[in-house]
Amino acid sequence: MKTLLLARFSHYFRPRLIDALRGYDRARFTADVTAGITVGVIALPLAIAFAIASGAKPEAGIFTAIIAGFIISLLGGSRVQIGGPTGAFIVIVYGIITQYGYANLLICTLMAGVMLVAMGLARLGNLIKFFPRPLIIGFTSGIAVLIMISQIKDFLGLKIDALPAEFFAKSNALIHALPSFDLLTFLLAFGSAVLIWFYPKSWAKNMPSPIVALLLGTAVVAFFNLPVETIGTRFGGIPQGLPSFDVPEFSLATLRHLIAPALTIALLGAIESLLSAAVADGMIDDKHDPNQELIAQGIANIVTPFFGGLPATGALARTAANVRSGATSPLSGIVHALTLLLIVLLAAPLAKHIPLATLSAILLIVAINMGEWESFKTLRNYPAGDSAVLLLTFLLTVIFDLTVAVEVGMFLAIFFFIQRITALTHVSVAAESPQPDDGDATLMRKAVPPGVMIYRVYGALFFGAADKLEAVLAELHNEPDVFILKLDEVISMDASALHSLQHLHRKLRTHNKHLILCGAHGQPCLLMQQAGFFAEIGNSNIVAHLRDAIARARQLQADENQGKAS
């Protein structure tokens, strides 16, 4: 019994670290430690920048990178995934903090963590791939635009007390604040952005461009004593050490309002982490466990709120840097978290000198790299439905919010999908649409008796195409004595299509006509059998081959004629 329980537990919960450490040696350990330190250094400015852009204190981003990064690497389903705060969450987090306050953001994050764990335990990890690509491109690029807009304030040194979360109000506030433009801040931000953008890639392996920009920007501000805003002037610095454990406060009155934003965090976290893991798989020729990854992401988002942290997910840029730095196992992600912890313990007081202009430049480059702008150039090559989903999701993300964008975009994507599948489903006279290799074509031309009609059904019979069956009889001026439906090319059927079949059968029986089903197999056959339709129509009217269907039609006609004669 104990062995069975352990086997069942390992089926649902098996961190990749367990398998990755098999055959582990000193060379791999050295590679993982080197990669972890490198990614830890890269993660520092990003964690600070993401937190500030989200409307939180800089230490919230660092604590999230440390705690969530450690948990995701320790318990995750990928060998090289790096977890932490990401740019995709900036817009959502900023909106939640503005509308509900920071305490309720922590509750949202915790709720999202529970949802992610539930998704992983329910084995829903593989379903994330069914999110349409145009939808993902649309909201990802929309988030990138919003990040750019949110950085205008610090990039230009504008004097705005609190930047609104809503798009039009934010734009209006930025326009009205343009007279407060600060030239020194702009030059520092612009110089940092140019340095990051044109930084030689060959040097990045030894010293990442965001770190170089951060060090140079901080040095310039300190050496020339420039009057620009820094972490110290806005936040007073970063505390040295980790925060204490604290249970977030919440009220039942606001809890129901937090379900929608929590679900948005969970879905975005799931999509981003699994996309990041999939990209990493391609880089290292591996296969991650999506369900284990969701469980790890969920646990990380459950734990971080108790330390004042932000939502966390898999970070594509840091994961790619981890792979390029030579990582071989989740140990590199653990080292990345410990590196950040060491920096906080030893160098936190120095962070107060970091200029916000440089951080805004880092985020600007992150946003530019985050958007999939090439897709907009090739929109004309997409099907009209996909282009509509991409553009609408993009515009709704920018103008309204991500929740509305995903809901409307998903609905539109489903609508166009149903439309395409419906168009592929055909119900036609079999003799008029024989297949090139249809062995029954000759039989249909020569052996079909008068009063017998054979219809060929092709594709998926579901609610979107069910009316095509009902339209069959409406097109006939005189109902045939026997109606044969060839179902051997039907790959799927739902309850709506079954109802249409039942309606067709009952309508024929009302006029003493007959329905014969030919060649039904697989899921359609099982559905009709379980629903009792085979019993209703009669097992003798269920045949495997067209020759048998024609023979059964002759027999039914003969029985009808004999009945009339008597």
C-alpha cells in the first residue's frame, strides 16, 4: 500500500531536479554554478526595474526573484527554467495595486498560486498549447507597448505624483506633465538605452549589458553628483536581508472582486512559464513536464506573498541566458537565487544610488525585445480570422486591460475556429461526390434501386454543423423510401449532431420512410450506441459497408411493398 501511494505521489509530483542530478559530476556542477551566478547578476537590475514599474518597492522584486526563483528551480519540471518577476506582469500588478492596494495584490497572487497548483494536479499543463498563437502575440505585444508608455515618466524625468493605471488617463497625465521634462534625466536614460542596445554581444557573456549600464549610470550620477531621481531619493534604499514572514490581510468583501485578476495572473503565468520552458527545450534538446512546472509555479506564488513578493513565472530572457551560460540542471536556478540573496546581504546599501532613468532604459529595451513586431508586418499573410484576433487582442490590451483582451480574443478565436471547422464539414449526395479511390462509386451508380438516396457525410459533426443534416431533407422535393447516410468519413460527433440525426430518423418514420447508417466507427459510433440511438433505429439498420446498406434498403422496400399488397 505504501509503495502504491508513493508511486501515485511521484506520478503527480516529481521535480525535474531528481532526474537531472543522476550522474552528476564536478564538471556539471562548475557549469551550473557559473551559469547561476551569471543569471543572478542579470536578474538583479531586472527584478528592481520590474518592481518599480509595477508600483511596488524595489525590494519586492528582489525578494520575489530570490524566493520564487529558488522554489521554481527546486520543484519545477524544467531543467533550466529561471523563475521570478517578469515584464508581462507589470501592467496587471500596477492595475491591481492602483485599484485594490498592495495588500490585495498579495491575496491575488496567493489565489493565483492555488489555481496554478490545481491546474497542475488536474494535468492541464498540455492544454495551455491550445491558446491560439495570434492571441498570445496580441497580448504580449500589447503589454510591451504599455511597459514603454509606463516608462516615459522616468525616462523623461516628468514630475507626476501617481501615474494612473487606465490608458487614456495615463496618456493624459503624461501629456500634461511634458513641461516638467528634465534634460539631464533624459540624457542619462537615452545614453543607457543606447549602451544596452549596441552593447557587443561577444562581451555579454562576461558582463551583461544591463549590469554595465547600471554600474556606469550609477557611477556617473555619483561622480558628477547629478540631480536625478534614484532609488534612494524615491524609496530610501533597499533593506539589507530578507523580510519576515507575514500573513497578508484581506476582507471577504473584496475577495470576490479579486477572482478575475487572480485568474488573469494564473493564466498569464501558466502561458508564459510553459512557453519559456518550451523554448528552453528547443535550446537544450529536452522535454519539460508542464504539469510539474505549473505546480512549482503555483507553490512559488503561494509562498512569496507571505514575504511581500510579487507574482512570479518563468522568465524567458533569463532562462535563455541560463542556457547560453552552460546550465545543465535546476541547480543553476538555485544558485541564481542564492547569488541574489548574497548581493542583498552584502551590497543592498549601495542600491540607493541607482538612477531610475537607467532602470527605465533597461525596461524600455526589455519591452522592445518582448513585442513580436514582425508579426504585424506579415498580417496580410495570416487568415482574416487570425489577423482579427491578433489586432483586437493587442488593442484591447493597450486600451482596456489584459483580462478583457484575453476573454474577447479567446471568444473570437473560438468563433473563427468553429467557422473553419464548420466549413470543412460536408453533407452531399454520395454519387455526386465520390472519392478518387472510392470503391463504392461503381456500386452507387449501378446497384442503387429507385427510391433510395445515399448521402455522404464528411468531417466533424458538431453543433456548428448539425444544421447541415437538417437541411438535407429540406432540399428534397420528395422524401426517399430509404435514406442511407455514409458516416465512414465522420471523425467526431457531439450531442447536437446526434439530436439532428434523431430528428431526421423520426421525421422519416412519420412518413413510413427509413434511415440506414453505414460505416459509423470510432467516437461517433460509441456516442450513438451509448445514447441508445442504435436501439431506436434498430440494429439491422446499422451496417458496416455500402453493399450491405443497399441490400438492407432493398429488403425494407420489399417489406413495405408486401405490406401494401396484403
